[in-house]
Amino acid sequence: MTRDSRFQVTPSSSPILERVGLVVDRSNAAAAVKAIVAVEDFELRQVLMGQSSFWPDPFTTFAAAAAKTSTIWMGTSVLPT
């Protein structure tokens, strides 16, 4: 669903798999990279990660995953500042 200029909700023309994403557990960076590659193979289009001082940096994990993927969108959820 998208909103038009008058704030009315209109159906999206995007295929359903482009609107579905996955939040990846990043407590193990190598496992997170494997999960992101598997998600792309399953044809989901986006993954999200948060950040904690106890786990690997999501940007480093995304950089490693980007070397092994070509179409998936990667993004962060709210990051502490």
C-alpha cells in the first residue's frame, strides 16, 4: 500500500515478495551473511539488522554479504547514537 498526495491509501503494484523482508539475527556475523545469501536465493528482496554493543556491526556484516549477493536490499533498523 502507498499513500497518494491526499493521504489516501492505494494498493501497491509491487509484487508481494518485494514488500516482504526479514530481520536477521546478527549475533554471529558468519551465520548472518549465510542467512542473507539464503534470503536472496529465496527471492525475498530486503533484510534489516539492528545494532547492539554486544554484537558485530551491521554495516560490516552487510559489506560481507554484499560481496556474495547482487539484488537484495540491506538496511538498518534504529541505531543507538
